[in-house]
Amino acid sequence: MTFFSFEQQSEKEEFICQDFKFRSYQEQADSLVAFMNRAQKSSSNVKQDLEKKFFCAFPNSFEEMKEVFGYDDVKGEAPLYNYPIGENMIGFFSKLESIPDSIYFDKYIRININGTWEADNIREAFGFGSKLYFESEKACKFLSYFSDKEIESVFKFIFDGPHPKNEYNEGLYEEIKPKIERQNTKLGQLFTKVYMKLMEEDDGHGH
């Protein structure tokens, strides 16, 4: 269960997303591309409005992220599966600055809950590890509103992969761990718990 602070509730009331009713994931993808391209060429209030539309049109869950950016053995490529468009789109989302923090981080965390590695765009918690490193205070603050199970699933997705026991993940863990621990002891404990469990489960043959 997620608990909202007064700050979050106030921002949610002020920041209302347009209710996009896309007829298909392709239409959703086309809208995201259009909003991003126009925002990158605009300035001031026009840019902020386009960024808001982009943000509101962006997926709200991990399952929706897969439908827009992933690959399915039966369905094939999702609309934004191909490189570099999919990666650029996720990168643009990860760098948005005009969205109220509580709204932005709530969505960012939700698209990672129950996330699992599937290569290409569906990996590394869509860059949320960078938020934990560079914006530790904000990321930890809003992450703490979620349940332990949800938090653990986000942490797991940061390291998840066919062979999670590797030098890259080890370095990532050592860099992010102290950042989280300085903000929230409990989150630091959950972070370590998830990482250690993944390392124990990795027998070198994937999982």
C-alpha cells in the first residue's frame, strides 16, 4: 500500500494529467515521439507544456513499459523497441525537470515495480539507479512511501539480468549503497538484502 503525504496530495491536485485514451500502443508511441521532438525544439512555457504531455502519455506500469518499449516472442517488437529511439525516449523521461517531484518520482517508481530484465530497453530499472545516486534525497524520500515488497522489486530490477554477479553490478552496488544509507537506514538494509540475495542465486548459469 502506498501512503501519500500532504505535499504529494497537494501537488497531485495542482498537477492534473490529461486523460489520454490511446487506441493502441502504437498511437501512444507516436504521441510520445511527437511530444519529445517538439519539446526538444521548444523553449519556456511551450516546452514545459509539451514535457507535461509527454510525461502524462508515458506508461504508468512495468507491464505498459513492456508493451511500448519491449519485445514479445509472439507479438514481436513493441513500437519503441528499436535503437536508439527507445533508449532516447527513456533517457528523456529520466531527465525531466519540470514535473513536480512527488508526481515524477511516483510514476518513475511505479514503472519499475515488479520489473524484470528482458534486455534492450527493459533493463537497469530504466535508469532509476542514477536517480538514487545523483538525487538520493528525493529518490529515497518518495521510494519510502511504498511497501517493502515494492521497494525490493525496484532494487532487484536495478541489478537483474542473466548473470547479475558481475563487476558492473558490484561497482554499482558499492556506489549507490552509501548514498541510500545516508538518507534512510531501512532502505539501505533492503538494498543490501536484495543485492546479496541476487548474488547468492546466481550460479553462473543465469536465472
